[in-house]
Amino acid sequence: MPFDPEFDDSSSAGTNVSDVLRTQGTNNAITVGVTAVEAKVGGSRLAGRKLLVISPLDNDVYWGFRSDVTTANGFPIAKLQVAIFSVDDSIAVYLIAAGAGKSVVVGES
């Protein structure tokens, strides 16, 4: 069966593939250092967000759901890799790095 972005199988626990993507979004580079920062573009999370994309440009970073994430307890995202999160705008994701001034591209859709 070919991929159908509007496919809705009620037996799949209410998941609808078209729920994940939007027709618009925003992205920008943020600076991550030794103090945790929230992964978002601008001053607040994109309203209605369903997707968060994180890509460290010059160093590994670590992520977690709490602002006290550290490089010891966070999940790593390697330099130049892409991590995609299916999270709405009620969920915060925090980033931290082992050094100051690390550039990370963040996208929200």
C-alpha cells in the first residue's frame, strides 16, 4: 500500500499520520552552554507545536525534560546529528553542553 499522509486507522490507538506535520514552522540557531536552556525558537514555544527538531552544529549536546538536565544524566545528541521529537507545546525539552557557546539549530512545527 503506498504512503497516504491522510491515512487514519481507528484501530491504531487514535494516531493519525497527518497530525504530526504542519504546513508551517520556524527554525533558528540557539546557543547552548553549561547551563541548561529550553529548546525553542524565540521567547516561547511555537503555539500548537507537534514536532521539535534539534541538530547540534559544533559539539555534542545532551537533552532532558527537566531544567536540571546535565551532561551526566541527559540523553546525548551527537554533533551534526538530527533528533526529532513528537512533542506538543505543553512539553519542554532542555539542552546542555560540556562547554560554552555551542550552536544548535532548533526547528518547531
